[in-house]
Amino acid sequence: MQWKSELDDVPICRCLKTKMLYVAGPDAVDLTVPSTTAQYWCLHTMRQMGPDDGLVAPDQCHQGRECFEKGD
């Protein structure tokens, strides 16, 4: 049985990054599942705060935020 996250149907900003995005295999990150241990950053600022001074995380970087950029 596969669990459904509250973020499954919410587009995540394409500028949200974490080093775990570059890990292949079973340890690869899924941005629809927020992590308490992942360190996220924004490509706009290269920091943990977005250009709007808001925190950067999968549950924060979505449509409605002025700096949001939809992914492919």
C-alpha cells in the first residue's frame, strides 16, 4: 500500500532544492513528503529563505507564493 502525502497534488516550486535530490536509488528524496532532517535552499537566493523572506520547504514553496515557479 502506498501512502498519499498531503502534498501529492500540490505543485512544488522548481527552485526548491536539497542535496538529496541528487541521490539515486531508495534514498532519493521525494519533495511531496516534507522531511525534518533535509536541508532545503532556494535557487533564487541560495539560502534557506526565499526572495520573499519566507522559509524554504516543500510545504512552503507552492502556488500562491509570489516567487513560485512551476516545474516542467
